[in-house]
Amino acid sequence: MSSSPLQHLSSLNSLRQWRKTQHKEGRRVAFVPTMGNLHSGHLKLVREAQKLAEVVIVSIYVNPMQFGANEDLDSYPKTLEADIAALEALGVAAVFTPATAAMYPRGLAQQTFVEVPQISDLLCGASRPGHFRGVATVVCKLFNMVQPDSAVFGKKDYQQLMVIRAMVADLSLPVEVVGVDTEREPNGLAKSSRNGYLSASQKQQATVLYQQLSDAVRSLEQGETIECVEDRAQRAIAAAGLEPEYFTVRQQQDLQPAKADQPAPWVILAAARLGSTRLIDNLELAGPLHGPR
Ligand code: AMP
């Protein structure tokens, strides 16, 4: 934990200066990129980052490039003062809050993008075309700006984590990527800034996602077939008043459909709409499963 006060950096120059100082003084830097409206899930990432390096820097930037035309870019919750207070209380060294003019000096029509096609086109990428290109591009830019030794991401956004891992490997980026387990409400609902769009009763309804993921893990472990498990969960999610987008058992490594005869570790991923809010969640299945599936 850093004993000096939190530094608020909003220009690229001040960030670069800060980074140079850390380098000169031999401190490792761990980085947590966020879109702000920080909750205990983000703070868990910060605490993990503090284990990895002497100093932690958090970015807060709502990246227009990863939002579709009909998505919530303009209404995305902004709570900068509270976010800064929370980071200060944790002893974070610096927060980087760039303006869009600093992130995209040539505008969003810039010529260079980072694309990680195979893993970006399925699941969330199928219903949010261009989303992961926007994510990979901004994370690559942030890595170039911050030059962290390590960067921490939540498994809550499982596909995003896999896109970033693939990008880092493919482009030989000198950053260690660390994934952190999902932080949940006591009733199982995964913490998310978008939960703020839900009413109290919708938050209760939304717990069906975690319930079905947990049930699915148990059923698969008991040998039920992937198809049966996926079908039953989709029906239960619809019966709870959500509109299921996908509920699918995948291989952790490449997010391709899981196959009963392959002993690779699996992850169950779910996405559903509740009113106008899109919710995602997932659970990993630890290690290879045994018995018939
Ligand atoms: P966001 O601000 O939503 O872009 O999220 C910033 C980082 O926090 C991403 O790496 C997310 O995966 C992670 N994150 C968001 N919600 C959670 C959660 N409930 N538990 C753990 N990590 C999370």
C-alpha cells in the first residue's frame, strides 16, 4: 500500500512523467483499467493488484469505441468523486482519467485497431459487433500509455479477459495479465455498474442467472448432458421474466462449445436482458469432470 497521497492524472504528459518516476525509483506498476462507478468488484481487483506491485494505478475511462449505437454510452453512471475517495482509502498511488481527446487524438475514425477475431465474434461479440475491437484497442492503448508490469481484470467479463490474454500473447506485450473471481451480492447477483439500472424487484429477478449457473455446475458434475443443462437453464431464465441471449457450456481456453469427450476445463457463460438492461455472468468448472456427460 502506498503511503503518499493519490495522484490524479488526466493528461498523457502527466501520466508519462509519473511512469518515468516509478521506473527511475525501481517500483513495479500494477494497472486496473475501469469505466468508473466503482463497486466492491473493482476494489477487489485493486487489492489483487496491490499484491503484484509496489504501486497501483487505476484508469477511469468510459470508452466510446466499445459501445454500439443503441447502447448506454451517454447514460453510463459517473461517480468520479466517490471513486477517487474509494481509491484514496485503499492507498492507490494514481488514478488516470483521460479525456476522449487524449485517448483518441485523431478521433474515433483513427486508422489503427486491435482485432482478435475468433474469440471476439462469438457470445457477447455476436450481439455487440465491434465491442471487443473497441475493448482490445483501448486496452492496448492504455497499456502503451501506462506501461504496467501487470494488469488485473475481472472474470465477470470472461470473454473480455480471454480477448485481452490473446492480444497480449499475439502482440508479445510485456504485461502479466491476472484474472480475479467475480464479486457477488449476498444473493449471488454479480456486482456490476449496470445493476444500478435495475429496480429492487428486478435485482431479485436477476439472481436467476447465478442460480442457474450454480445448478448447471452441479448437474454437469452429476453427469447430465450439456444439452439438457443448457435447455433447462434457458427455460428457467425465461420463466423468471428475463430474455435469455445465451446459456452455454464452453471450453475455458478458446470459448468454443464444450464437448463431452474432451477433458479440458469448462466455463458456463450466460447473458440475458432484463427490461433494457443486458446482464452477463459465468462460472468456471474446476478441472476436468469425470463420468458420463
Ligand atoms: P468495468 O468498469 O465494468 O469496465 O470493469 C472494470 C474491471 O472490473 C473489469 O476487469 C471487470 O471485469 C471488473 N469487474 C466488474 N465487475 C466485477 C465483479 N463483480 N467482480 C470482479 N471484477 C469485476
